[in-house]
Amino acid sequence: MGEHVEADNAEAIITRIEHKSRKIESLLKQYKPVEALKTALEGSPPKTRDERCKSANWIVVHRALMAIKDVDLMFSSLDPEYYDILMKYLYRGLSTGDRPNLRSMPADS
């Protein structure tokens, strides 16, 4: 039963990440990349072992991060509480060599 609960929880997490992805795309269309990054970092998946959850959230963080053109402005606009979370995602991307496939996330309607 433990695996079933984990699977149900993973589906709920994926649904939240998809919702977050749509919000991020909206912010990026409004030329608010720092707000998009904050949104991507907020509510990061809890300690889940489900790789789909980790990968899905890395995709949205990567998407927001790649829209940042001014890193100095990003750090001056980003609250220090986000630094640790951001570093975890950067280390993940560097360690795995993940190049997220953005097409795997739902498109904004």
C-alpha cells in the first residue's frame, strides 16, 4: 500500500507542477522572469523519491532560469531564502547533465 500512496502523491505533485508551469509561462510572456523564477522555486516538491516529480520541477525551474538575462538583477531581486533552493536545482542540472525537454510540459493555452 505504501507504493500506491506514493504514486497517488506523485500524481498530485505532477498536477501542481503543471499548474505552476502555466503560471510561469504567463509571467514570462509579461516579461517578469524573476517573478517566474520565484514561482518555480516556491513549493518545490517535498522530499519525494519519484524521479518524475523531480524532473518535472527541474524543467520549470530551468525554463524560468533560462529567461533571466541579468544575473545581478536576479540576485538583487531574489530573496536570500531562495538561494539554497536555486543552488539545489543548479547542482542537479550540473550533476545529471539534464537538458530538460520543455516539450514534455503542457503548453499554455
